[in-house]
Amino acid sequence: MERRDKTNYYLDLADVVSKRGTCLRRNFGAVIVKNDEVISTGYVGAPRGRKNCSDLGICVRQKMQIPRGERYELCRSVHAEANAIISASRDKMIGATLYLSGREVDTGAYVSNACCCSMCKRMVINAGIERVIVRDDDISYRVIEVRDWIADDESLQGTFGY
């Protein structure tokens, strides 16, 4: 058996973490790694003590047919990236890599063209994370340099979604 490469190993961890998600649309898992050490993990879920969409059986954004990447103020959940960042100290995140894997709840397929939303991008930037690696399928992924998000500030163009 061939040994799994490290990038896909960490993406596999993010995929397993996503299985704890409580969103009715898409579940993401995030793993922050620095110097080959897992610093933190996070998945999609309501703030501590609040009911999750999976408990309520309803997603307001889904009910209102809000497109992906828009109107997150209506979402009950904290995103996987945000939960991973909240659970780590900044000094450990500076220069780290965030691994992100997401799946569609209804099909189990990987989320196509997944990326951090604009709010999570801001948190990733401020956390000092250096790169984000996003899973596309079981072996393919994209590497995003966070400095590119700084240089290409989509908030100046009013871009919706991702």
C-alpha cells in the first residue's frame, strides 16, 4: 500500500472533522497545521448552547433560497475556519496552513469550487495563517496563498458569493 502524502493526510483529517458539522446544506471541516503539528480543528455548527440547524430541521438560508456565499448574517452556524481559529492561539497560527474540506449534505459530494467566504477570509488574514489548502476531490486540491487575498480585496469590488 502506498503511503498517503501529507497534504492529503491533513485534508483527510479535515474531511473527518466535517462529519461533526450540523448544517443542512454543506459541512466543512478545517484543520490548522504548523510545523507538522495540528494546532486546531473546526467544523460548521451553531454557537455553543444554541440549537443547530440539524436539531431544528430547518435552514433559514435554504428556505429563503439564498445563494451560496451570500447573506451569512442569516446563518445560525459558525464556519469551520472560524471555529478552528477561535480554538487556537494567534502565535501558533502565524505562518500556519489551514486545510479545508467540504461536502454537500444531500449528496455527500465534495463542494465544487469551495473556498473561504469573505468573513472567513478576513479572519484567516488576521490570524496570520499563510496558506489555505482546499480539497477538490479525494486527491486533488488547490493551494491559496493568503497574501493574494490581501492584494486582491474582493470587498472593494462588491463581489458576492465565492
